[in-house]
Amino acid sequence: SQQGEEDPQALSIQEGENATMNCSYKTSINNLQWYRQNSGRGLVHLILIRSNEREKHSGRLRVTLDTSKKSSSLLITASRAADTASYFCATDPNTPLVFGKGTRLSVIA
Amino acid sequence: GAGVSQSPRYKVAKRGQDVALRCDPISGHVSLFWYQQALGQGPEFLTYFQNEAQLDKSGLPSDRFFAERPEGSVSTLKIQRTQQEDSAVYLCASSLGDLEKLFFGSGTQLSVL
């Protein structure tokens, strides 16, 4: 079963624009993580935010977490064509991580 | 090695055939996970090891699926009498410990004809 639910399912933007993806989940968590998957490849860890954190930055990535609403958002600023990929949130009510269905991001040059 | 290695990269099996998928985790990583990913979906948990102990196998779809990690390093996922619905990408991931970030292999794409 998948706890996380990303929104939107697909997103298409122009290079240079910002991309925002949202994740909602159902049960209490310890951490929330975001992963990226290029077509035909494994997932790559992007960022981990702990349940007592509200915002975290890593390069062009900004993640927010609202535990009262059980939701998180991933913002990619100044997008590039190389950011084209699927993005997944993953939560850990227990081990193992539970992944959502993902947002497919297309960045058009 | 530098990352998680999975083999084979692609596997085509005839329905009813047995297959074995191998995962070589990052050296020193205690936890090892197997996920199944259908086309256009997120990874679905199959099973999890901490060293050689299989702590959770609740995600294995049927008793045709079996996983082992006998020496706490390399792991093998075996599927007996494969069915068409087993066609998917099988992903292996390892981590230093529980609730840590996962390092994924590139996966094995299994096609059952």
C-alpha cells in the first residue's frame, strides 16, 4: 500500500520556471524524504526532512513539511531540462519507507 | 563497490520459469530492501533485511517469492514459477540503518512472456 500521494501526477514547465510538487500522507511519521528517478534508472535521494523541521534547503531544492496537515512540498527553482524526471515522496511511519506514486516532471528547453 | 549493484539488468523469462535476481549493496550497509515497481507507479515494498535477518517480508505477493541474505551482504530475490503479473522492475536499496536515506541500484527489469 502507498501512504504518500503526490500531486500533481504530471507537470510540464519551461526551463527557468519553478516547479512545485506536493505530497500528502496519512499516518504520523519520523521523517519525510524526497527521491528522484530518471527514466530506466534507480531512485536517487534528494533530501530528508525530520518531523520536527518545517523547512529545509539544498541547492535549488526547498522542502517544507506541515505535520498538522500531513503534507509536504518540494520546490525546484530555476528548473533545467536535466530536472526532467519522476519525483517521489517517501514516509517512514515504521521501517520500511513507503513511497507515493510520484510526480512526472517535464522541463522543456 | 561505489554503489548498489543489481544483476541482471534485464531478464526475460517464460511463464513458469524460475528466476533469481541479485543485489550487491554498498559495503557496510546494514539494511537491505527489495521493492517492486510497476510501470508508472511508485516502488512497492517487498521485503527487508537487517544484516542476515529478514525482519519483514509482508510485501511479498505470494509464496512463490523468496529472498535471502545469508552472510549479511549480497541478497538474492527468487521468484518461482513466474507469472505474467510478475513483470516489473525489481529495485534493491541499502542503507546504513533504519530510517536513513536509501541508496538504490538501477534495478532488474523482469519481463515474463
